[in-house]
Amino acid sequence: MASFEVIGGKKLQGEIIPQGAKNEALQILSAVLLTSEKVTIANIPDIIDVNLLIELLQDMNVKVERTERHTATFQADDVNVDYLQSDAFKKKSGRLRGSVMLAGPMLARFKTAFIPKPGGDKIGRRRLDTHILSFEKLGAHFDYESGDGFFHLQTSGLKGTYMLLDEPSVTGTANVVMAAALAEGTTTIYNAACEPYLQQLCKMLNRMGARISGVGSNLLTIEGVEKLGGTEHRMLPDMIEIGSFIGMAAMTQSDITIKNVSLENLGIIPEKFQQLGIKMNFVGDDIHVPAQDLYEIQSFLDGGSLTIYDNPWPGFTPDLLSIVLVVATQAKGSVLIHQKMFESRLFFVDKLIEMGANIILCDPHRAAVVGLGRKYPLRGISMTSPDIRAGVSLLIAALSAEGKSTIQNIDQIDRGYQYIDQRLQALGADIKRV
């Protein structure tokens, strides 16, 4: 298995372009199953999770034509529904959390679907209740087969209904929206997720002929239609990569410009990094992070220590809390990181402590970071990437640390960040894949 060797302590310089959004890609690619016509998608990230989903679609007999590495045309006019019952599908889909979003389109168009146990990151319990209970309300029924670990879903025809989601799950909302687009009647979803990537899905479906209103809010209304047509779609830049690059620039005291960030879709992400004392210049649709010798964490107006926590959109995304945590280790001041949504996502801090960071892990959800203000730089060590975001956080720590670091299990990083070593080398980083 490959690993990264990083010689840290080098200042980086230059421009970097964020990849297409991973979390949007998994929704958009699943939606091609809703029509027999051609769907062309641009700005597809070249990462393990997305490529695995494209392979799954091809295995289902979806025609895929790649005009270039990041653009492809999909046509699901001859889907092999029987493939869903094969051992090959069960093995491959079980490796990918995003495969759960195939269920909504398959139920809507072919009246059958299979959902595997959640794959992907090992960051805590990731339940499927929101998906399956919502499908039940639309008129599907399910059986759970303990032998293969799959939920088997069937319907004689989905019918629109009112539903209040028990949590504003992004994948859950996306799944229900795709299913309801072809259901008979009107579906109203309250407490829906409203992330920019979900908005992108709804806008794409509307271009295909769907009737979805309330896009951007937590109350969606979907009037079912009989069929959907083809369309063209371009994915947003990945907001998690953008946040990662902001943090990396600050940690390594680098002068970096992040190009074409779609600033209007970043929400409060820039603001949260500014609360850590990181300076930014917004030039058109670019973010310029100037080199800073020191950045100081803000406090609350009453003088209390800053707390940064995750919340459903438009709150702060949980995928960037790991980045914020590592960046805070070299800031001046203290911050409490509160990871509400996943109970195992902070367990990578033991590696940061071993590198010299001053962190108190209060419980599985909270970590207090006492910034060292660069008084004591981090030191390179050998470590293993536990999940995508923690892996990149450790990589950022390694880039700022003195000496050599080795990061193992980098397949986890490759799942979410395309060509990350090559792109960092272009900025002057001393990183190699071994």
C-alpha cells in the first residue's frame, strides 16, 4: 500500500485550482439513472470514490463516454437491473458510502433497489433510517437480509406524500428528491438539507423536466412527472478542498491563491478561518491567502474562548472541523472544537499530540486546542490516515512540521483529493508517493 513521505517546514507559493466537488459528484452521477437520455457532466473529480461509482454505473450497463478526464456523457437506456443482485455489485457497492444514492433513482424508475451497509470512512455510526423510512412513506417496502448485509427495496409504484425528515441528511434528502421526481403526485419534504450541492442536484433535475420548488430552503416541494430527459451539468468546485487549502496556506506560512472557488457557494467557510486569524483577500472569484508569520484566534465579545462546531447548512460543514483543528495548533490562542455529528472523527488527534500539538481530547465529540503560536513547531512522525479529512489534516500538519513525516494508508486521502501530491509539488512542497 502506498504512503506519502513529506519533508516539512517549507513555504509554498503559487496558484491552485480546486477539483470538482466530491459530495456533489456522488449525487449527480446517481441521478443519470433517472432518464434514458444522455446526460453530460463536467468538472468530475478524478478520485477513487467517484471513479468507483462510475465503474458501478458501467457494470449496470450504463453507457459512459469520457470526452476528457473530467467530462463524461452517461446514457442509462439499457440498465441491467439483475446486476443489483449479483455478488459483484454487493462487493463493490459495499466499499462506497455514495452507492446508497443509487436507491432513489432505481426505485423511481425500475421499482427495485438494494442498499448496502454504509461503506467509506470509519468516523462513527452512519445510519440509513432517513433513507429507508422516507422510501417507505413514498410507498416502498423493504426486507433486510442479514446474510448479505443489504436492504432489499421494492415498490409497485411510488406515490407523493408529506414527510418530515428526522434529520436534515444531505444524502437522505438527495435520495428522496430523486425518488419523488418520478413519483405519482406531490411530495413535500420538511427539514430537508439545503447544501449548495443539493441545490445543484435540484437545479439539474429541473433542467431534466422535474418540478422542484423551494430549492435552497429546508422545505422542498416535488411535483412528480412521468419521465425526465437529458441535460448538461457542471459541478461546483469542492468547498472542502478550498477550506483545506486555506488552512494549509496558514499552517505553512505560504502565499497561495485558490482559483475559481465559487465564492457565493462557500457560505461561512471563509469566515470560520478568519476567526482563527487567517487573512484572506477576495479577488473576483479567487481567494488569496497571503503569507502570515502568526495568526491569532479571535475570542467571543465577552472575552470567552472561541468554540467552532458543525451544523447543517448554512452552518459549518463537519468535513472541515478536522482541518480547523490542525490549523489551530499553530495559531496563537485557544479554541474548542465540537464535532457534533460523528463520534469517532476526532480520534486522529493522538497523532497531532505525538507531533507536539497541545490538544486535550475532552470526549469523542470535543477537543480543546491550545495554540502554540509557532513557539514550538510540530515534528515529523510516522502515522496512518484513518479517513479522508483526518488524512488531509495530518498531511497539512506534516507540511508544516520540522523533519520527515510518513503517512500510510493514503488510499483514504486519494478517495477525496485528486493528484494531491502532484498539485502540492507544483506549489513547492517536498512530498513524494512511495
